[in-house]
Amino acid sequence: MTGRHKFSDLVAKMPPERRAHVDRLSAEMREEMNLTQLRTARRLSQAALGELLHVEQPAVARLEKRTDMYVSSLRRFIEAMGGDLEIIARFPDHAVRIKNFSDLGTAGK
């Protein structure tokens, strides 16, 4: 035996409470990603995303490293991957979807 095991076999041997904990952590990780992780999860290279955005690969790398950018740039990045961007303000008692940012996607069309 090489010491290698299929991940599905290892998960199947876990106690139910451990499996539930791993499932919760996995769900949390899917809900919160930086742009590089999101692009990688969508199985896109920087070069492929650059083609969709009509920019060179280094421009995609710069976008992923930015800590601040225009909402319109972020929207283009997300839409190029097949997603939609929503801006939501969360307050202790409720959440509000900011709708004037949704107009940005159609402003130039």
C-alpha cells in the first residue's frame, strides 16, 4: 500500500459530527474568496480571463492584487467569469441591496 487514499473514502470514515464541521467550513470558504481564488475556482487562467476582458494577462494580475478599484471594474471582472455583482449594505437589523450600482452594467449598453 502506498499510503494514498481516496478523499471520498477518508470522508466516509469520519464521524458524522466531524463531517458536518468540514461541510460547514467548506461552505464558508465558498462564500468568501478573493478575486484570485474566485478566478481559480471558476477554472480560468489569468490569460483566459484577460481574453474575455480584452486586456493582457498582466492587467488581470494587477486587478487581482488591487485593494481598491472602481465598482465598474469589479463588475466587468465578475461578469467576464459569468457572474453578477450585487452590492449589499448589511446593518444589525437588516440588509439593503444598493440598486444604483446595478445600473452601471447597463449604462454603456
